Amino acid sequence: MIATIVVIGLFAFLMLMIEEDTNYEPAPSQINKTEEQQKPDENEDQFSRKIDFILKSEDIVIGVLKAPATAEFESTGFDVIETNVRGHENLYRLKSYVDSENSFGANIRSHFTVEGLLEGVEWKLIKFVFDGETLVDETDQLTASEQSAL
């Protein structure tokens, strides 16, 4: 008998809890927070572009190494990337280094600079300097307005 009363009491309690949940309305601060979260974040977009540029730059550097499988890139973070290079909003520069083996198997450090122009969703290689030697210099291929920013 007591067990039946406890079961009925628990059932009534659960029904009240369910009814409270169906009448739930979020507070205005929660609604605004949700709307803010749905807006694209400019910092996220910039972060995403930096990641993409780092990956493209590493691919370019790997292409000139004698032993690309041994490449270990600097891991200091995204502070090595410059944006708005020479005042151009979509021109990025990465100055860094890579440790890799040379053709004799010795581990060496090579410094590099990669400049890239973001055109829509594609990266255009503008300049590539590896160990002080300019391997690519396409600054003359930029449009007149882009060159004036350089």
C-alpha cells in the first residue's frame, strides 16, 4: 500500500516537472546570446584564413626540400603571419623556418618568406624567398591598385 502511494506521488511529481518544462521560455539574455552566436565572427574568419595560408605555405616549402618527409616547421603559432601586408587587405606574409635533412642527411634549418594574395577562396603566390634566394616574385603580376599598395 505504501509503495503504491509512493509510486503515485512520484508520478504526480514527474507530471508537474514535465508541465513546467513545456512552459519554459528562455530569458531575453539567452535569446540575444543565441543570436550573437549565429552571427559569423570576423575573428573566426581571419583565423581560418591564417590556417589555410599556413598550410599552403608549408606545401610550397615542402616542394623545394631535399627530404620533405623530414620537415619540421616552426610551431610558435599564428603570430608569425602578417596580414594587411603593405596596406593591402588580402595580402598575407609568413616568415618562418623549417628544419629538415639535406642531401647528405644532415639536419639543417632553412628560413623562408611566403607572400600570398587571397582572391576569393584561392591563394595566389606573390613572393617566395627560401634561404635568402628569391624563387618566386610575381609582384609585377598584381593589378595596378594592388601594386600601389606595395
